[in-house]
Amino acid sequence: MRAFGFFMHQGQICMTTRRHLVDAKLAKDYAALLAEYANHVPVGDPKTGQVALGPLIDERQRKHT
């Protein structure tokens, strides 16, 4: 499964996959595979080069109300 585009840029630009068109007979298995993939995407500090998905916001923005 190629799902990287679904997580690329975390939706912060105008290029993201929002819908997956899957035959109804395959949808349950597809969703399970996508969830399994998502559970193994390395998340963390992108400066380390060890991650595929960085934070969506920084601490300053998180504190902003």
C-alpha cells in the first residue's frame, strides 16, 4: 500500500489526499491496512531525519488561544 501521500505535509498545504476511493468489498480490509500503516509512521522532531511526520504546530502556537 502506498499511503505516504495521505500523511505528507499533514494537510498544511493544498496537496493532501482526503479521499480514498475503494471498492465496497475491499473497504474494511483497506481501512485496516491504512490504520496499520498509520500506527507505524515515525513521528517526532523532523530535524533528526528519523521521522516521516513532524508536529502540526509548535509550542507557542499550541498555547495561543
